[in-house]
Amino acid sequence: MSKESIYGMTYDQLTEWLTSHGQKRFRAEQVWSWLYKKRVASFSEMNNVNNETIELLEENFVLHTLEEDIRQESKDGTIKFLFKMADGNLIETVLMRFHYGLSVCVTTQVGCNIGCSFCASGLLRKNRDLTSGEIVEQIMNVQKHLDAQGKDERVSHIVVMGIGEPLDNFTNLMDFIYVVNDDKGLNIGARHITVSTSGLAHKIYEFADTDIQVNLAISLHAPNDELRTSIMKINKAFPIEKLMKSVEYYLQKKNRRITYEYIMLRDVNDHREEAIQLAKLLHNHRHLAYVNLIPYNTVDEHIEYQRSESTSIQAFYETLKERGINCGVRWENGADIDAACGQLRSKQINKKKAI
Ligand code: SAH
Ligand code: SF4
């Protein structure tokens, strides 16, 4: 069996592992600091750690399971990484530059079983969940890339919006969050981490019960069941009413604002009527709601969907605003480098198939 990535363990798990293997507790703090502060490339660089501990780590763990397959840089500074995992599967990670910091979009599954009709990731059914180590390693690789540029830049924000449904890989997702949030290591603030879900209501309850204040985004994309089911088949299992019940529970527990993502699909969900319905749906929670209108990135395999006209996006935005709903339009980053979720990966896989 291949060795596990050391990045998969939370601080408590690493402490527990080391002590159960006869090591002193303080070794965990040393190792952690080498991993996440000094960001070493090998265990042997941990020069204040005794040889016995280093050998033990080398025998049981690895520091690299991802290999960079492709790196594309956009004119606006967005960088898209395609990583090959130890089993040959390809995943995407994107670094985006904003005025407030550097944000990384991570992948949580190889493919996605939710199968939304507009999405490039859903074209490939889920092959497996990523381990927590593979999710953390995406951040580490991007951070190491930044370190190598020597500009003292740091990943400050994370969006879990890459390939996959994060709440369908719940334990690994939470371990990942605990690792990157740890203040002895990367120290990325919980409020700077956003998890996006297609609306797995039963998992939203679980997420609400966690002890960490991470942001939640829900991919709503339609204000009524008929339309939502036609573009997101998950709506059959978790229709809007069920979803909104879990939202109420989340709001009660966390009292934190939820972002509702709404892709603007031309002539599908972008009429005034849908904006009015959406405003009604969110009316009771409007103080803790933010609607993110996302101009659709066209996907070659889904020619039936087009991006809404900018006049329709503007009109939709204004209808929501008039009704007291906080909202904004997310103009995309990296449009010249296939930045939409899953696009680079699906292109690469198709290219490889064609060869
Ligand atoms: N599976 C999760 C997270 C990954 S998708 C989810 O669905 O929320 C992240 C966001 O990108 C979702 O809101 C998704 O609907 C959106 N998205 C998918 N394909 C897109 C496309 N082609 N253009 C714009 N947004 C897209
Ligand atoms: Fe999966 Fe999200 Fe794409 Fe839907 S939008 S298929 S849930 S990755």
C-alpha cells in the first residue's frame, strides 16, 4: 500500500499518532511548524527534530502525492493548476487575485455525482473522494509556488468550489479545514474559507453543528422546484422547502450570512419573474442572505446553455435590490484560461482520449 500524505492529519491527529508511536508531544509542534510555516520539501530538512522521529515519519508518510501536470497563467494573475494524483487521476486548483487577498479554489472529489446539467465537472461521474491530505496539498502546492516567486505572498482565502460536492466528502473536508485553519500553521481564518454546496440538506445540518465559523454558499440557481429540478436533479431528493428548512437550522445555530449562488443562464432562469420569486423565497432571511449572480461560463459539451445578456443580469440584480435582497454580480477571473469549474480537466481528459 502506498504511504499516506502527512498533510491529511489535523494537529490533534498528528499529536496522537506521534505519541502512540512513542514520541514526545512537543515533536508534533515542531513537525507542524516545519510542514506549514517553513514548508519543507522533505522530512530530512526538519533539523531540530531527532532522527528517530524523522525515520518514523519517512517510513509512514509522504510529503508529495500531487504532481503538477499543467500550469496556466492568465493575464489577470489567475493561475490554474492541473495536478496528477498518485493514482493518475487529474484534479484542478485555481489561484485568484483579489483586492482583499489571494484566494484558492480547491477540488474535493474526482468528478461529481450530482450531475447538474450545466456543469463541466458533472460530465464525469465521481471516481472517488479526495483524501484530506490531497485537499490540503493543493493549498500547499500553490503556497509553495508563491514562496518560490519570493514576493512574500500568502494564500489568505479558500473557496471550496472546484470539482466535486464537498458535503459529500464531509469528514475529509472538515479535516482539511481544521488543518488550514490551525493558527500554529497556515492560519487561514475560518471566516476566509467558503464551502459551496449544491444543497445536500442533511449535510447542511451536520455542517451547522460543527464548531467552526466557516462560510456557507448554496448553489440555488433557480427559485422554484420545477425549474431547479430541470437543471439540478439533486433537487428531487432535496427540494427547495427541505433545503430552506436546513438553512433555517443553520441560521439558528450559526447566525451567519449565507451566500446563494445563482448562475445566469440565458432564457432559462434569468427572467424578471424568477427574480421576483427569488426575492420572495429569501425575504424572511434577507438580513442573512447574499445573492451572488454568476454569469455562466459556456461549456463546450453543454451548447444548450448560454450566458445571459448583461442587460438581463443588470435587470435581475435591480429587481432583487428593489426588494431588499443583498446581491452582487461575480465577473469572472481567468476567462482566458478555462477558469470555469472542471473545464481545464475535462478538456485535458478529452485531449488525452483523442491521442
Ligand atoms: N459542487 C459544489 C461546489 C463546486 S461548483 C456546488 O455545486 O456548489 C462551484 C460553483 O460553480 C457552483 O455554484 C456551480 O453551480 C458553479 N458552476 C458550475 N459550472 C459553472 C459554469 N459553467 N459557469 C459558472 N458557474 C458554474
Ligand atoms: Fe457537482 Fe457542483 Fe458541478 Fe453540480 S455544479 S455537477 S454539484 S460540481
